[in-house]
Amino acid sequence: MKGTWLLAWRYVTYHRWRSLLLCLALALTVVLPITVQVLVGRFERELTERADATPLVLGAVGSRYDLVLSSLYFRGRIPAPVNLSAAEALRATGLADAHPVLARNTAKGAPLVGVELDYFAFRKLVPKRGTLPQMLGDCVLGATIAEELGLGPGDSVLSDQENLYDISKSYPLKMPVVGVLAPNGSPDDHAVFSDLATAWIVEGIGHGHRPPQEQTDEQRLSTEEGHIRLNASIVEYNEITPANEASFHFHATADELPLTGVLVEPFDRKSRTLLLGRYRVDDELQLLEPGVVVQELLGFVFRLKTFFDANALAVLGATILFLGTIVLLSIQVRRRELDTLMKIGAARTTLVRLVGTELFFLALGGAVIATLLAFPILSLLLQHAGL
């Protein structure tokens, strides 16, 4: 038996390039379906854990998927806005707590999410370094985005300018970073958080500038009964400091301040049922159960996964047939070698063990290569997917 292993090893290493190609073919056949399985499993776990931790989501009538993906994961198309007054009305019912979310902008390519302070307690987010936002203009970074950008407390980030020709958003806001959140393995790790007022300023709804009395004549439209009207040529502040914070104001009411969604936390099961019944007949607002919506989304994902599984089985079958063809051709080429072994006393079972041992070495090499390839491929896919 020892001689069989030695002969098989010598044969495999002598034909090293052919053996390497066969090992690579086996490795790719194995690593791709395994990677897909792990990626889909991780994707399902991330989605379901986030959805299960969010009882209900309130938003404007429209795409259910856009509302859930935007409010929970800060991804996908931006849903139709819902006003702040809707969150206040929900709180006024006394049936649930409301956590408004505005996630329509970005900073350094990461989602810029405007929230109230109770959002951090709701998501169990605590600062690893620094503090939570304490004044208008402050922001905190998720653990992953802070590491990617190399930023921390004391640094600053600029909001991204979405449209160069939109004068209502012509001034990117410079926001000081006051903290970095501890990692919790959720989309929060990839986001930049500010308070709602700061997010509305980035939206262009609020701004700050020098007092009207200090503006030039060219920047004044009229002065009537002590009220000064200014034109669009005034220079707005692009950074909020203790010296100019008082000058920031909003030209909107609660019915005009936009949100992308409201995370709803009912106080008990009865409150949850009452809220679902109340908003089911609302023509402008919809109250969704994220777990149900996410399961619908996963249904589409698993249908696609079935196709990949069938494709992987077909590729595996083709690889096995290819390997079998290689073995048969190899036996034909080695006919004289095998005849010589039989003439010097080797039994047919010995020859079968010899070929089987060679296949074992090839399979072992393929497994090793598959293991080495799986980790970087999986890491790359997870990073690209933001998981």
C-alpha cells in the first residue's frame, strides 16, 4: 500500500501542470456554489435580523419594498416622503413610540441618515469613541465607514452635492465628527448619522446667514414695516459653529419637513393590532410589517438561488465527466506502463488503487485550492454587498 501511494504521488508531481489544471477545475467547481450558499445565507440573516428588530414602518403610500429598504437598510430607491407631522400624529395616539428617519443624502459616498437621539437607544448603538451628536451640525460615523475613511472624533466630513445645478442644495455642509459608533454588524456600521435638523439643512430646507441688517443693498429685495426680504444672492454658511448656530432657521412647517420613513415601536401587541387596523384604511400613509416584506423579497432571492444551484450541479456534473474522460485517456496513454506493472506482479486491484490514489491527490489539491480561494472571494463579495 505504501508503494501505491508513492507511485501515485510521483506520477501526480511529475505531471505537475496537468495536475494543477485539474485541481483548479475541481476547486472552482466547489468554491463557487459554496460561496453563493454562504453569501445568500449571510444576506438572509442580515435582512431578517434587522427586520425582526423593527416592529413596524410608517411611510407614504407607494412601493412597500422601497420604504422598507430605505428606512431599515438605507439602500434602494428613495421612497415618496412622509412629513414630520405624521410621526407626531402617531406619537399622539399613545399606542407607540416613533423614530423618524431621513436617509436621502450621502456624505463621502456613505448614507447620511438624520435621526433623533432615541434612535441610537432603539438600535442599541453606543459610541466607541467620542459622543453622540450634541449640537446642530454634529455627526457620528458607523464603525465600518469610519475605518474605511480613516476618520474619527475631531475630523470633519462634507455632505455630497447631489446636483450641481440645484441652487437649493448648492452648499455642501461641513459636519464635525464627534464620535464613532461601536460595530454591531448591521447597516448602521456603514452610515453617517446626524440629527434631523442637520439633515434638513443638507436638504436645503434650512440655512444660516448673516442677519438681514448686515446684508448689502444688492441682497435686499425690500424693506416693509421693519421686515427685510432678501434675494437668493445671500451667502449661506456651509459650517455650523457656536458663533453662527443661532442664525440657522427653517422655511417650513412640520407638514413640510420631509422624512423617508418612521420606525414604529408599539407598546404592546394590542397597540400593534390597533395601529395596523387604523392605517390600513389610510389613503396617504401605509404601515408595514418589515418581517413580512423582507420575506417576500427573500422569496425572489431564493428563486434566483435555485437557478444558481441547478447551474452549479450542471457544472459539477460536467467537471466529473471531464475528469473521467481525462482518467480514461490517461489510462490509454499509460497502457505500456500499466502492462509493465502487471508483468512484474502487480494485481489489477493494485492498478485500480493506484489510479484511485492519484484521483484522491487531485481531489485533495482541489480542496486546498478551494479553501484558499474561498476566503478572499467571499470577503470581496461581502464587502461589495455591504454585509
